Amino acid sequence: MDHGLGPRADHAPRRGRRYRGAGTSGYTYPMSIGAAPKSISLAYSVDADDAFMFHALREGFVATPPGLTFTHRRGDTAALNQMAIAGEADVVAISAGAYPSCADRYLLLPHGASVGRGFGPVVVAREPLAPADLAGRRVGIPGLTTTAWLVLRLIVPGAVPVPIPIVPFARIFDAVESGEVDAALVIHEGRLLYPERGLKLVVDLGVWWQEQVGLPLPLGVNVIRRGLGPDLVREVSDVLRRSIRFALDHKPQMVEVLIREDRGERALADPKLIDHYLGLYANADTAEMPADARRGVDALFARARAAHLLPPDPAGGVAKVEWAP
């Protein structure tokens, strides 16, 4: 079996390939004459861990039930959050903090998450600052619906947000260096690269969360449309779970794939950086969200509601957290 993992021109599923990863089940499907075709729309970010999760599915390295196909769309985190809020895709990779705004339409998937265990997004500045110094100062942020901004508001309610798109990648660094903003809230691979720009750490949100809450910090999650119905939700969840398992079982090859992706910043093609980043955010927690990380989701929403950053209860507009199989 060829697992060179290189890109295919047509992205059509390879029906001859069947992958059984460690701990997976349901990896092969019987042929069903006349099965109704169904196309599932996926939307996920341009960062490495999302590409990692969905590459095997995109390239046909995992089996899909007869008639089930997938389309792929990529965008920045803020745009994906808005897409889920508007219900514009069947499966969306979103900020955990955005889930209450789309919980009426989507279930949380138990896989595909990025979880911070004593690490997370960072706030950086040109000069040494304490977190309290951010009150009243302009902070460049990746979007108003991101988990990072939700947590930063728990730390410093008085920070003044300045949304800055994460594409192009260096835009957030340029903004803080030029004085457009006083500090920058950096997500994705940026948390590994800010020292090279000569910037100083103000606070690591994951460290703060661990000290305050004692649980992992859920940062990104995958959600699936409730309207697909229980049977299709289960089938799609199974396929996505196996795509993630495939990537984890072929991590060295996946690093080579990600090196070839052009994301507009040379540093993002460094194999050591990619490997380190995947170790942080594409790991066992991504394969299956454990109980402590699920408790972290509940704690995040409870603290945000207590701080009046979310409606106080389901009657106020926040649907109950519900998990897909």
C-alpha cells in the first residue's frame, strides 16, 4: 500500500484503500446498491493541525460508506466561527469559545480538538508587561469569537481588542512591532515564533488556565450539524475519527506533506517547528477528547457565564453542551 501521502489532483476517494488504524473500527463498508449519495461539507483552518486531521480523508486514504463524499473548504479561524454560527457547513473546525453561539445547530465531535495542557495562546509585546498592564491597552486579537479572546477577557477584562486577521501570518507581529497595537494575542504556530521577532511574553493563557482551573484548556473543536440526523452523524464521525488516527499513525510522512504547503511564511515550513506544533495540538487529545478535557469545556463556559461573557443559562440562549458519538 502506497502511503507516500502526496497530494492527488482530483481528491476523489480511493475506494480500493482501506485503513485500519490502531483502535479503530468499522474501517470497511459493504457495497450497497442504490445507496443515496450524500455530500458532506467540511470547513477547517489553514493551520497545520487542521490540515493534519483531514489530509487522509481528502486524499482517499480512509474508507467512506457508499455514496458518502466530502468537500473541503479552508479559511481563517474567525471566518470559520462565523460560518458555524450561520450554519453554512456540515462539519466545521471552530474555536471552543464559539460553540455556545452555534450549539443550537451543532453537536461537539469527541475528536479533532486542540487542547492546551499547561500551554496555549500567548500575549506578547515589544516591552516587558504584566497582564494587568493590558487594561486599557490595544491588543491585537485573532477574532472576537476565538477562545483566546474569551480567556484573555477572563484575565484582563479591560483590554481593548483590535481584530487582526491571521492571514497573512506575519500581520499580527507587524502590528505590534509598528505600534499599531500595544500587544498581540498570538494563536497557532505564532506562539512558537514570537521570540524570533524579539517580542516579550506577557502571559501564556494555558499556564494561567492551568493555575486557575487545574484542567486542560480546550482551544479548538470540531462540530457537526445536528440536522444530518443520528445515523449520518455517526457515520461521518467514524470517518473523521479514522482520518485523524491515520495521521497520528503516519506523523513523519504527514510532516513532509505539511512542509510542502505554501502558507505564505517560510518559517511555517520548518519540519522541526511543524513536528513541535503537532506535538502540542495534534495528539492523543485530538484522537479522542478525554474526560478531563471535556470538563475543561464545561469549566470554560461556566467561567465565561459567571463573568457575563456568555448568557447565564440555556434559557438565555446558550444550548446545553452535547457530544456526537
